Amino acid sequence: MRVLIKRVADGKITLQETSKIAIVTISRPEARNALTTKMWNELAEIARELHIRPKVKVVILRGMPGQFTSGSDIKEFAGMSISEANVAFETMEQAISTIESLSIPVICAMDGPAMGAGFVLSLACDIRIGTANARMGIPVGKLGIKLGPSFVRRIVRIIGPSRTKELVYTGNVYNASEAVKLGLLNHLVPDSESLDKSLFQMAETIMCQSRVSLQSVKKSVEMCEWKQTPAWEFAHPVDFPEGCMAFVEKRLPRFS
């Protein structure tokens, strides 16, 4: 396997390639694989590279064992202005949509939590396979984040409007069994060793199919779902700074 390693100052994302499979790994274990703005940019850059690699037939997106990603680094937001925070959210959306728009199948491997923007990133993938350690949720109500239509669309298309509202209203986090029942996980395996085996079995099965057929169904599904969404400001000017400071100071937020 030829290995191309991409690095940023405050984290690491690697791209491993064979002639047919690309493996993108998020690795920042000291912060539960939380993604900084630089890392979101790096992820988008890698996805853009994969757009122009005709030999790659399947992409696997994963975190280091024991984690997928806890989402964006909230500590980074604590030092931002509201306008800077909204730009950072746009950076996240750009990275997620670039992954989502890949014309080849993307499999998400989840050996741990996928939270916040990490949860939305997992939903941008075509297939999700997780271990019993998987947890999925988007508890933004504790942070004063206003979810935009593009984020919400990815949740609604899988679990529907009512459950999406309940998920955000309550801040619930689904365990692996619940995620399978809701369709958030396609397959559940017992451990990381089984996960690796399942990933490559799935990739091998996919690579036996017609590339034209795979690309057409992905495009057709996208066309069935597509709706133009308005511009959106994610960070509330009062609640968001308070939510971030409460997170950093490990206390309950005092919302206005």
C-alpha cells in the first residue's frame, strides 16, 4: 500500500492508498479526534484530491481505534468572534459536502463516538459500519448552535423529521444498537478486528460492481434529495459564546 501522509500543526489526517481503495484516517486521540478548522480544511483538500483519482473505487473514512470523531474542537471556538465562528462552520460544511459529493462509494468506519459535526460527517458517507463502541448524537442545544438546513437534511433523510427534532430537543446520544434500528448504522460488528474485516469485505464486493452503475445510483439519490438551501448563521451571538465557555469550564451553560 502506498502511503501519503498529510499533517497539520494541531492534528493529523492520513491518506493511505492502494490502486483501488483510499483510507482516510482522523487521528488526534488526545482530543477524541476533535477536528480543528485547519483539520477540516485538510479533510476537504484530501477529498478534492480523491475526486481526481480515477483508479480509486472505494473510500474508507475512519478514526483511530476507539473513536470516530467528537466533531469540531469546541475549545477553539471559545476564542473566536461570532463572525469567525460562522466562517468556521462554513469550513466544516465545505469539508462535509466535498466528502458527500465524491462520485465513488464512501464507507464510514465507526469504532467509537461520532458526535456533533462528526455525526453529520458520518451521515455524509454512503454506508456506515460500526462496532458496539459506536455512539451517535448531535447535542448542540448545550452550545447555542443553530443547525442549518444542510446539516439537518442529512439527519432527516435517515431518521425523519420527528426523530430529528427529538434528537436535538433532548440532546440524546444513541448507542450502537439504537443506531442500527434507526438506520444510522448499516451494519454492527462486535469489535475493531471484525470491523476491519467487514470494511474490506464490503469494499471488495463494491469493487466487483459496475462503476457506471454505482455512480449513477449515487447521483440519482442525490437528485431525489436535493433542495436549494438558504445561507445560514450557525452561531447565536449570545448563547454560542456562553455554551463554548461552559464546555471549556466544565459547567452547565447559563443561557439567556
